[in-house]
Amino acid sequence: MENKQSLIVRFHRWRLRHLSERHFVVILSVVVGIIAGIAATIIKNAVWLTQRLVHNISLGHYVENYIYLILPITGIFITVLFITYIIKKPVRHGIPNVLHSISMRQGELSRHNLFSSVITSAFTVGFGGSVGLEGPTVATGAAYGSWISKVFRLNYKNTILMLACASAGAMAAIFKAPIAAIVFAVEVIMIDLTTFSLVPLLLASSSAVLTSYFFMGQDVLYPFNVETSFELSDLPYYIVLGIFAGLISAYFTKMYLYIEKLFEGFSTKRIRLTVGGLSLGILIFFFPALYGEGYEAINMCLEGDLGYLYDDSIFYSFKGEMWSMFVLIIAVILLKIVATSITFGSGGIGGIFAPTLFMGVNSGMLFAQFVNMTGLKQLNVNNFALIGMSGLIGGVLQAPLTGIFLIADISGGYKLFVPLMIVSTFAYLTVKAFTSNSVYHIQLAKRKELMTHDKDLNVIRMMEVKKLVETDFLVLRPNSTLGDLAEAISKAHRNLFPIVDEDGYLKGMVKMDDVRHLIFRQELYDKVHVSHLMYLPEHSISTSDSMEQVVEKFESSERYNLAVIDQGKYIGFISRARVFSTYRKRMAHLSHD
């Protein structure tokens, strides 16, 4: 261990002498991108091997669909056992976990995230859990970015940049869409796109894609060839599709939060697993299209083949009938987020990106088929299916640029760029009428832990009330005399004196300016008590207050010092000067180049 530490110390010394910080960050961004690409490869192959194993165990075919009743609960059960008895710590959902580490943990992720998301998502998705792999891949890549930052003692700004590079690399490796991955880092991970961050993001994204090419070939996850480009006469339909996608996105968010709250009400993991696992099995039994990530169904839908709605289904005999297609496609759209939320609620690990794409492609297909059936116009159903995915990304993730560039990248060109912009924008505007934050951000926003592109607000949220408390004020008792106060004034370097009883409760305060006219009247020293001179402050700070509340109280009170009280007991004071000084230091730390 000492030799290892000595080696690291020697490397640090060499780096400081021969490499600038900027050049070192550039090198690390390539390393992080390669690691993210490897992580994506491992996760995809782990799931593929698990699915093959499950397929072989089930004798290579489904016995009248009944195998679906037990597969998902089996995978989630193994996942819960792994987390409970091996990890022994919660494995949080991927992208929200990364966002939480940025806002509340200085970019540090738990060490188990280096491997836990890989294993747990492989069991969850491999056995049919209705979630995606993008979140776990991003979390794994970000964990390595965090670990590398800690090893090389990077400052806060560069640590966050490494997490963003890892996140972009993971997305680039999965979808083989490097530009969309950078946009994702800016929109969802909330990294500031500056000249300092742009080059590392580009290198991380491109190196991750090349790594993915090396291990998994150059085939994209969702191949698509644009046969018919944008027609101006389709414009109204793209606008309506955007609004429709926004409504579906609002449903996605509301249903996700509702089911999450429902499962939080269950008292034990056993109940959550039993109720969730069985419910998920029943859903997949009736609608096999909900099984797993759903990327095969997405590809079939993009090709105009709706066989996935009927394959291995009890509704197979209705295949080819128009009414059954509408019923089933509406069902899978509405139930996909239910299946995804149940997977999470019962203990499974995964992401919501793939379910979003699944609902998007089906929403676009449903819309185009409905318009064609009415005879209003004959739309290209494949194009609308593709663009529907962009709408759901723009709505659910509230990341319209990510939706535009991702779908443009995977479609092999930008012939549909204008309709992608229209649908994503209208979906985003529509969902904003129902919820101000995406699924990734909403819980963090409620706890005021979400980092945004507002650097001023971010710095305020990074400050902690407890670390700003000053305790060097001389304390007096309610029965202290004016003479005691005069003696305290002669010793103190503060002009404010808290009056605290024997139990530690704040009874009031005395300002030197209020008693200045009495200080030299020695005949009153034993006659006047501070209880006659003190006042009870109108404004105070609780240790549970956020820094935003603290700033608001300083602004509304116009005071220079505010008492900090915990359930009535005196803790100390926070000064306006201390808040401003800490703010300036944090801002310099965050903006350091």
C-alpha cells in the first residue's frame, strides 16, 4: 500500500511539473470515454448472456406464455438478494444518482457503483424487467469518472467535468451517436458547455464510440433509413404529434411518480417484491411486448412490422385486424410506464430511457395509423414512428435537443431535422404545462438538491448552514446585570449579545447600540438587568433551513446577523458577511480554470 501511495505521489509531482491542468484533463477525458465504452459493452453483453441463459433454461420456447409469470420476479428477486446481502447499500437509479452526487456530494459516487449497476441491471433486464440499460451504463461510467477524479485529486469543476464526460461517453457508446451524447450531457447532466469543457466532452464521446465500434461493431442500436423526407403539407400533423407526445410524456411522469409513491407505502421489501413481481409478470403475460428493454419491438415498429404486438401473445389470433392493432398499441403505450415503474418499485435496477423510446415509437405509429385510417392524409408511418421517439425524449426527459440530435444520428442523416425540431419542441412546451421538471430531476428539485445552469443558484445550494454558524458571541443569562453587560462589552469583539437561559434556550438579544447611553452610568449596573434591555428577534434561522431560505431571510430582514436556533435552543449566528465571503470562495472554486 505504501509503495502504491508513493507511486501516486511521484506521478502527481511529475504531472505538476510537465502537464498543465487543461492538458491533463484532456488526457483523462479520453481515458474516461474508453472506460464508458467498455462499461456499455460489458452491460450489453451481460444482459445478452443472461437472456440466453434464461432462454435455454426455459427450454428455448415459452410454454403458452406462462413462463412470463415467473421470469421478471425471479430476476428482481436475485437483484434484491445481491443488493441486500452483497452490496449492503442501496443501488440508486443511474442518472438521478449521478445528478445527486453532483449537487450534494461534490461529484463523489459510492465505490460499489463501479460494478453494482452492471450486475443488478443484468439480472433485472435479462429476466424481463421492463426497464432500459442507459441509466445503469451512465451510472457505471460516472462512477469510474468519480474514482479517477479522486485518485488524481481533481478540483470540483474538473470532477464534475469527468462525470459529464463519462455520461456522454456512455450514451455515445450505447447509441453510437456522439453529438447527441454531448447534448445529453448539457441538457440532462446540466454541464456548462464552455470552451474548457467542449474539447474533453468531444474526446470522451468520440473515444467511447470508437471503443463501442471495436467491441460491438458499427451497427447502431436502432437502424433506420429515411426514404421520404419532410413535406411541408405534413407540418400540421407534426405539430399535433408534438402535442400528443407532450401529453403522453405528462402521463409518463405522473404515473411514474404515482406508482413510486404507492410502493413506498409498502412496509417491507418482501411485500414490494411479491406485489410488484407478480403484477409485472401478469402484465407481461398479457402483453409480451413489455418484456425487457423493448429494442427489438422498437426496431420492428420502425420497419412498419407490428408483429411484436401479437407474438407470444394470447391475442395472436386477432393479428391482421385493424381494431386489434389500435387496442394493443394503445395498451402497450399506457402500460409500458406502469411495467417500468413496477420494476423499479419491486426492487429492480435499470433506466427509463429505453421505455421512453418504446412509448415514443408506438405513439408516433399510433398517430400516423389513426390519421391514415381517417383518410385526412396518407402519412409515412415509419417516419412518424421515428419522430415520435424524439417527441417523448423531449417531453419525458425535458431535453428537446437530445431528442432531436439522437434521432437524427441514429436515422443516418438529417433529412428529417425540421420535423424532429417541431415535434420535440411542441412536446417539451406541452409537458411543461403539467410539470416543471423531468422524471430525472423532479425529486431532486423537490428537495432543492438539483443543480441547474444557474451558476449563482448552484453556488448557494452548495453552501451549508451548519458550516456558516459563528459561535464566538459572548452569551449572557436573563438575570445578568447591566454591569455584567458592560464587562462583556469590554471583552467582546462583537456588538451583539445573545441572552440564553440555563437550558440553552434563546430568550432575546441585546445590541450594543441600544445600550450605549447606559454603559457609563455605573449607578445602574446592579439595578438594571439585561432581561429589561433585550429584544426577541423577528427573524431567525433554523438548522433545517436551506441556503435559499437563509438568503431570503437576510434580504427580507435587512439584518447583518441572524440567530441560528434549533427547536428554540441557541446555536450561534450567521452573518451576512460570512455568507457573502463563502459565496465568493465557492464561486471562484466552481469557476476555476
